Amino acid sequence: MMGNPELAPEVDVNFLPPLVSQDVVDDLLNTYMSTLTTNIIGWLRKALETDKKDWLKENEPESDQDGYYQTTLPAIVFQMFEQNLQVATQISEDLKIKVLHLCLQQMSTFLIRYKDEAHLYKEEHLRNRQYHPCYVHYMVAIINNCQTFKESIVSLKKKYLTPVMEDIMASSHACIYAVLDDVAKEGCLSLLDEVFMDLEPHLNELMTRKWLAGSNAVDTICVTVEDYFHDFARIKKPYKKVFAELNLEYLRVQSCV
């Protein structure tokens, strides 16, 4: 009604006070942020619990368009962030920045739990290696998810942050990237442990009387390594390089034992 052109000669809206006082607006925004924080924590917890259930499946995880293993966790998390940022953008620039900061803050906390759950997944598997039939495939997916998380964070920054704000929030992003790298590194080491646990009895057989008398140890080692190679080819390139470097270090340490 206030925008009706017929009222323009009668009322100058520039001289009217705000319909809602600033104190009320601040209270509403504080309530909104508090509720959003609670909701995001709950959504992230539920998303991780759903992802953990997938780790126990007997079928391989899905692959992206390039054939790399992945789970739906990163897509679910960032779709949630995107939806809330779109709402905040329509309200004000200040609220948009606050919501983005909240999302990244909760993301940092969430990833620490993600790291802990991935470690527990490894420990449970080691207690009974027959219990998780697709352990290797899902560990590869967990590693790849770390790269997807990084790419999604970069995308959000480009879309919702000015260069100045990006510089201000750079330290928090660095912390998130460090946790993701830790998750991926531990995942890579878990995969190497898996390979050498399978190879150990056959490696121990080499240069023994049994081996000299006739043994399939070398053939078994070659077939085992080839099988794992096909699985590890599904690791995304940034972490495939990390995996290769860890593999060399792992071999160096094992040769000294």
C-alpha cells in the first residue's frame, strides 16, 4: 500500500519511521541465527550418520562422471549451505556474511568428527576384515570426498565473498583444508596398511626353502598388487600424488624393519 503511486502526493515515505524498530530487527536476526545454528548442527549430524551406514554396504560406492568413487555427503552438506545462503542474501549483505561464517565454522567442527568416524571405521575393520566387504572402495570415497569438500568451499567463496572478505576469512579456510588433508592422509595410510597385510604372508615366503622348492608367492603378490592398483586408480589426482609419496615412504620404512 505504501508503494501505491496514488498516495505519493499525500505521503513522503522518506519521512516515515521504520515499521519495525532496529531493536526488534536485531532480536529477530539473533533468533534466526540461533535457530539456524541448531538446525545446521542437526543436519550435519544426520548427514554423517547416513553416510556411515553406506560404509557398511556390500556394494561399491557410486562414481562421479570421471569414475572416481564418492559418497553423497559433500553434495548434501553444500546443498544445505547453499539454500540457507540464498535466503540470507535476499535479506541483507551483513546476514549473508554471518551465515557463510556460520556454515564454515560448523563445517570445521563437522570435519573433526568426520575424521574421528573415518578412524573408527578403520579400527572396526581391522578387528574383523571380513565385516566390511567394500572397505577399500569406501575409504577411497572418503579420500575423494575431502577433495570435493575443498572444491565446494572454493565455489562458495567465489559466489558469496568479495576478495576483501575472502582475505579476512582466509585463516579459517586454511584450518578446514588442514583437517581435510589429515583425513585424506590417514585414509591413504589405511589403504597401504590393507595392501601390506594381504602381502605380508607371501612376502615372508620369498627367499625361503618353500619358495626355492616351488611356490606361487610371486604370482600371488603380482595379482594382489594389480587388484589394488585398479581400486587406487579411483583416487582423485590431488590425493593420488599424496598416496604415491606415502607409498614410497611406507616401502622405505618397511624395508628397514
